[in-house]
Amino acid sequence: MARFEGVYVALVTPFTAELEVDYKCLAELCEHLIANGISGLVPTGSLGEYAALSPEERSQVVHTVIDAAAGRVPVVVGSAAPSTRQAVHWVQHAKDAGAAGVMALPPINYNPLPHEVTAHFEALSEVGLPIIAYNNPHDYKVDLTPDILADLSRIENIVAVKEFSGDVRRIHAILEKTELEVMIGVDNLAMEGALFGATGWISGVPNALPKEGVELFRFAQAGNMAEASALYRRLLPLFHYDASPQLVQSIKYMMELAGFPVGPTRPPRLALPQADYDRIREAFEAAVRPSGVSS
């Protein structure tokens, strides 16, 4: 049985109008997502604006989420940092706080050689917490190909991969060459990923629409194509925003439209042009419109 199965939500970090972390809202968001059936919570990832948090804020975000989860669902903590030493610190922090695992990028500020990628993950593994290796070759310099993952899978605590390359064919190769669990990392392959063997989905848009995200993944895993395809087509225009550099602003706006506002983004992320918000609103209204109802 997969260790990290189902829909895990990569949490946004709520901010007040004064751009302070809103820990109360964060705890309420965790409660809301758990009540709507999500399988796990992932704080301090890219969608959580980890790079805009002070170390003290980042620590408190992790503790807030773990306390809110209260053992009901696993918490997998994003551990990205500019150096291996700093990343090891955040893995250790996650372990001490009671996390179920970490989501770990390869080195992010440097184009490393293969042995340096391996050494980075070996250092993280020494902490003794399960690791979901995060492959995001669009935003970072390293592509964790199936062959590289085959090597990394021999490291004791690497148990899964968050696959964000956008190439659904990667799932087949990873499953063929490794025993890693595959978690889809980009929303607009959620259905295809589940159909082709992904056991989990680290999701963005389900911050705003958790019930729909859970239903979609379950339909796809069960091979229930009629229901999965109908729901996926409604959600797909929103899912495309998860693969955009402006995913944080976009998903936070979706949450406002869903009646769960979480405040602004921290600079350098600023508000989007109004035309972008208009397009997101149009896609959101179409996604939540009851079947058979036209505008």
C-alpha cells in the first residue's frame, strides 16, 4: 500500500492585509480541507511562498499545520532551501515537529553534477524521515529523469516522487525502473496521472475546490471515465493556472471566489492585471456551475 496515497494539498500561506502570516486562517484552512476529504497537507512549498517567509514564520507555519491536522491526516513539509545544510535543517525541523515526511527538491541555486544531486539527497535522508523527491525541471535546473530516480531510489528514505515535468509518459518509466510511489505534481495531469499509476496528487487548485479534487482523483483511480472526464473538463481551465508562474496569485483568487479568502501574496508577487482575474473568474464560474446549466 502506498505511504502517501490520495490528494495532498500544497497549502497556500494566508496573509493579512498588512502582509503578516495569518496563522488563525491557516489553521481554519487545514480544518476546511480535512473536512472535505483531502488525504494530506503540504506546507511551505512553492505555493506556500516559503521563500518569502522568515525562518521564524516558516517554523510556525509548520507547527500550525501539524497542530491543526492533529494526526488526522499526514503532513508532508516542503524543505527547499538554498544550501544542503539549510535543507537538512528544515528536514530535521519537520521530523522534530512530527511531520510524516518531507517534499525535497534537488539543489535549487546551482546546476549540480549527478554526484552532487545524490550527495544532497543522501544528506537529507540521514535525518531519517520519508522523502518525496520533487522533480520540477521548469523552475529549477535539475531534471530528475527516470534514470536518475532509479539511482536515488536506492537511498534509504526516498520513497516517492512528485512528478512535475508535465510529461505523463514519465509515470510509466518511473514505475518500470523504480519502486517509488508517483505523485502527480501538476494539476492539469491529475486525471491522466491517476489513470496511469500515480497513487497520489500534490495539488494546488483543491485549496479552493477540495471536494471536487478528491472526487476527480477517486474517479480516475477507479477507472470511472465518464464521471472523471466530465469533472476534469470543467476543472481543466483552472488547473492550467497551477502550471503558471503566477500560480500563487491565481489560486489565492480562486479561494476568494470559493468563499475562503486568504489575503494577498507577498512581494515580489503582486496583484495580477484585472484581465487575468476576469479570466479566472469566468473559468471558476464555469467549473462550479451545475451540469446542464448554461450561462
